[in-house]
Amino acid sequence: MFTSPSQILCTVYGVNIYYYGVIMALAIAIGTLVSDYLGAKFFELKKDTIIDLSPYIIIFGLLGARLYYCVMDYEFYMRFPTEILALRHGGISIHGAIIGGLLGLILFSKRHKISLKKLCDVSVIGLSLGQGIGRWGNFFNSEAYGTPTDLPWKLYISPQYRHIPYLDDSYYHPTFLYESVMDLIIFGVLLILIKKNLHKKEGNLALIYLILYSIVRICTESIRIDSVRYICGVPIAIIVSIGIILLSLILLYLNNKRKI
């Protein structure tokens, strides 16, 4: 059993420093540096290319992640619009981050005349690592947990963070931990693919990442109890993930059959 110690890491001159923000910043920094190193080593990119790219991905990715999440829970944010800017409370979506980040990649690719497919391949390596680290922000925020459980690795959730149907339950699946571990496994798989040159063509690695992560998301989302939007009783994140898998499989086939 384990439990989150607090949302607040420390207080500096009366300003609270939150674990969530620190962990997200650490995840972004490590993911960027790793992608930059691997891009230079395996993808013939100039050193610091990904570092130069990072502001595009960070800005557009965070905007996309937050806006996507707010749209999914628009009833709440229509009533409390100031909460849209309250990132310290959590509430970002990886699907929105991917959409926003892709826009940043397109702009950078056009401006610097670098292959978009290559940039996508390099970026998803750091992204998978960053996700594995960043999920721990959910731990300190006492969010992104699953259904009640009595397993040895159960997560204690304080009453103020429990969802209404589960107020009498104290211990839950640490789905943030499950996803963190599986994201790190994806990172390891991508590393093996590039080291052994098994991804073959530009663009394949990014599509493989999308397929693998979508499978992970379907698995974790199926036991999470905090999905913000459902369609016919199915979390929209699962529906979107299934769509991404199908689209990625089609693009992967086309990418290896002809130029697209």
C-alpha cells in the first residue's frame, strides 16, 4: 500500500511549489535531452535540433493538452472559466498534447526544412520516456486512479479526492503507475527498434508508438473511474485510442508500400 504525501513540494516566499509542475518540467526536460541525443546519434540530425524544436512542441503541446481536456469537460469549465488556467490542479490530455505537438512539429519542419517524419520519429522516443516520468504527477495530485482494490500495491486515496460513487472505498488501482511502467516499456521497445534499425522507414517509429501507447491507454482507461466524457458508456479516451490504432495501422501499411 502507498499514498501521496502531499500536492505541495515546498513553499518559497509564500508561493507553493507543486510536485505536479516540478515533475512535468522534469519529464519535458529529460525527454527533450534524450530525443536530442538519439536524434544526433541515429537520425543524422544536428546536435540541439530537438532542443530548438522543444519550444514548439512544449507550447503547442501544452495548449492542445489543456484545451482538449477542457473541451471534454466543458460543463465544468463553462461554469468556472478561471479554472482553465489552473494547471496546478491537473487536467491535461495526452491526446490533445499529440495534436498540439504535431502542429508544432509541422511548423518547425517547414521553417527549418527538416523531414516531418524524421522529427516525429525522434520526438516520440522522448515523449514515451517523458510520459513514464510525468505520470507520477498524477500520484501527488491523487488523481488518475482506478477502481477499488485490495491488491498489495493498492493506492490509498484521501476522502476529499474520492469520486462520489466510491466515497466508502479507501484503496484503488494505481493506474498512473501501470501506465508509467508501460510507457517506460514502450520507450525500451523504441530504443531497440532504432538501435537494430528495425523501424526501416521514416515515420514508422512514430506510428508504432501511437499503436503501442493507444493499447496501453485502452488497458488503463478500462479500469479508471475519472474519465471526463463517455459515449454510450465507453470512455471517449478508449474510442479515440481505437481510432488512432486503426488509422496508424493504415498509415503504417501505406508508408511501407508507397510514399505518402
